[in-house]
Amino acid sequence: MLKQIRKAVESANLNFLIGSGLSRPFLDVLNDIEVFLSDATKTSDEITAKKKEYFNRVMAGNLDIVNDVASANKDEVLTNYKNFYKILNNILLKRENSILTKQVNIFTKPRYSRVETGISA
């Protein structure tokens, strides 16, 4: 079975789709915030409260990265990202197929966090 998996990885393009849950527990997922905010029956106060909740649960964590504030959850998530990229690099380096380029395509959902885009190793 391991040989079959290795053969598949070596003979195919590697593509990954990463969702917002990968940044947990540092950044919370949004759940249904888009649906809530697009509901025309919501009052201005409800919308303001939901936007404040969104900022506190998601966007404020990005400020910790920009300001280099220490956080166990931030460090855990950054370590997970770095390990993921190191594993991908290792897979590519060990590829024996000379026809395919040594590249991986990584797609993310359009929630632009500093964790996903700002890693400097």
C-alpha cells in the first residue's frame, strides 16, 4: 500500500486546498458570519455586534503577528504551518520522476490571515 501511495505522489501534480480551520486554535473560524451579515432583516445593532465579534475572534489575532506578541496558540499554528511546508519540501526533494516539475500548488480560501501569508522562516 505504501508503494502505491508513493507512486501516486511521484507521478502526479500535488495540489492542496487549505481552509480557514487550519489556523485554529489561534484564529477562530467564521462559521456563518457571511450569511448573518447578508440577512436584510438584521438590525444595525445586531450587525455591529456581529462585526465586533468577527474582529475579536479573527482579525485581532493578526495584530498579534504584526506586533510580534507572544501567544502559545500563535506559536502552535505557526509551527504547524512550517512543519507542513517542510514535509511538502521533503516529498518534492525525494521525487524520482524527472518529467514533472518539483512544485506544489497550495490554494487557500479567501480569508487572508497573516498566519497563512506572513510566515517568514
